[in-house]
Amino acid sequence: MVLVHIICESKRQALNIVDVLIEERLMLDAMISDKLLFKRLKSGETESHERTLVMGTTKALLFKTIDQRIKKVFTSTPPLVYAMPIVYMNARQTQELQAETQKV
């Protein structure tokens, strides 16, 4: 199990991504948090941007499919996508995640 983080250009993009991933059973659930400050170093300069963060639970084996699906649908401004392992999840949540997401 992993917690996927998707850093989006806008709240609209985040909502569209969540709709696609949940409808296609690639993600069980999602939280959307907007107006976050995203800072990064690019070409030796620090950039700051407002971004929207999506966090959702899924199976680790679905990550590659999620990443490919996002890149296919959101070609003009693809979001940053990464995942963090979930070390512990209670049994009920684990069963729901296994039952409600795509089989791998």
C-alpha cells in the first residue's frame, strides 16, 4: 500500500485527476488541499508557486499505471507524482483498499 502524492497546477486539475483515478478504480480515496506553497530550485534559482496537493491511497503495484494514466490525460501541464509506502494500515482499511481498487 502507498500514499500517492500528486502536486497539481490548480484545484481544477486536481479534481479532474481525482475523478479519473477513482472512476477507474486506481485510487480508493483522495484528499485535496489547495493553495499550498511549492518551492523548488530550477537552474540555480528558487521558484515559488501556488499548487494543489492530492493525496490518496492505493496499491503499490498500481503506481506505474496511475503515473502513465495521468501523463496520458494531462499532457499540457503534467503534475509531479510520487508515492510513499504505508507502513501500517488497519485490517478494515486494508481489506477495503484490496476490494475496491483494480486487481493486479
